[in-house]
Amino acid sequence: MAGWVFLFPGQGSQVLGMGRRLAGRFVSASRFLEAMEVESRLPLRQWMWGEDEAALLPTSHTQPALLAVELAYLRVLEEAGIHPQASAGHSLGELAALVAARVLTPEAAVRLAVERGRCMEAAAPPGTGGMAAVIGLGDAEVEALCAEVREESGEPVEPVNYNCPGQVVVAGRPAALDLLVAKARAKGAKLVRPLSVSGPFHSRLMQPAAEEFARALSRETFSDPSPGCLLVSSVTGEPVENGEMARSLLARQVAAPVRWTRTLETLAARGFRQFVEVGPGRVLAGLVRRTLPGALVICMEEIEADARDLQAVFG
């Protein structure tokens, strides 16, 4: 199996002004974003295109806004006759990947993004915890450091994003996270950087959010993935076989690690070497290049900025 893989980013890729040029170039994207505002009952374009960067900081704002932009990119690609043969999403991006694979409708996905953001924000009041990126240590080394810190501090900390070889994100309580950062630097990590996030996302501390989000998931319809599109879960790094499996994995995902390295390796093992980052930014493109050297990666943001003809790029 071969063809294009559509990859959808998660939180951290959002930026003030995202989607504005896309909406200006494609009427369909402009209308789609307007429809997503109506469906979400939120002022998404005001948050994205205003002058206040703080408007995009709350996860309850970030999640529906970022998803809407990713789905607008997807709409433009599909209208140009460009469809994925596989799809995967990093964290929040899994909702968009499910739309690409015809598991969810765009309307259902944005409703779920609203609920997901609300649940996660409620589960992470100030002081709950945070996240940090550890670069230059192996997965097993980071896992061992987390276990050591848990034993010493009595506080939770754990790996939550396996992004690419040599890059792991950890999350936990503030005191445990501080100790982990110090130990990782002493261990020889090339870089240890606390992340500007509002909570310990994808850790077991988010289990209350996962349980509440599961109730929202139960209200939506999940179809089986399109036969022509391989859907790979970043919870397991393995293919999603049916709609009910997709629903269950989305509930687990809120409090489970993102296994992005394994996700990309699974796609490569099935012959995929062409990837498109469908959303703002270039975060996933960098992870693909570090995980799968030689793979072709296209960023939709670059195409939008260069105003290149889509058919010329993908034809």
C-alpha cells in the first residue's frame, strides 16, 4: 500500500492568524470556518484573527480553533481531488484524522473538540502540573528517570509523548517535574525545556477528563474507516479497525501517551513514504524527517504561503 498520508497536528501548532490566508484564497475554506463557528457556538475567527494572543491560550479555545483550521485545510484538499490513502493525528489532531478517514463528520468532530477542551481545562486547574520536552535521551532512559523521580518524590511524572527517536515529552506534578528536569540535565540530555501548557496532558492526572470526555463521545456517531484510507491511532501506533474502536481509543487518549514514533513506523512498514502536514506549522514534518529519513514531507502552511497550485504539488 502506498500514497499520501495526511498528518494532523495537536496543540502547540496554533498561532495567531492561522487560517486567515487560507480563507482569503479559498472561498470554500472561508465558508467552512464560518460553519464551524456556528456549530461550535464559539467566536473561533475572533480568537484566531484578533490581536490578543492570550485568546488562544486556554485549551478550551485552542482545541476547537485549531481543529477548525485543520479541517478547513482538509476541505480545500478534498475539493481539489486530493484524498489520503492513510491518516493519523497527534493528540487533538486525531479528531481531524477521523474526519479524513470518514469515521466522523466535521460537525461531530468540532463538537467533540469543544467538549475535549472543556473537560481537559476543568481537570487541570492552576498548579495541577505541567509538561517538559526531553531531547537527547532514549525512551528507556526517560522512563527510568520518571520511575526514579516518582519513588523519590512520591509525586506522579511520566512520559506522555514519544515524538521521535531522542525526543520524549513528560508530564506530572510541578515538584516531580522540576526534579525530573534536573535529573535529565545531569544525565546528559541535550535539551530539557518546560512547555508553555496549562496542564499535565496525556498523563494519568487527566483520567477525570478522560471519563467525562467518554460521555461526550457516547453521544456521537462513529462510522468504520473508509476502505481506501488506513487510519492509525497514536494511542497504540496500530491501525484502527472500526468505529467503536476509534471511539474507545479517543476516550483513552486523553490520559494516555501519544506514541507518535510507533505511529510513523507503522505507516512506513506499510509502504508509506509521502506525508502531508495538514494544519498550521511544521512540527510534524520535523518529527517525520527525524523518524523516517528520506521520506517526502509537504506542509500545507508552506503551500498556502507560496500560493502554489495544489494540483501541481500533488499531481
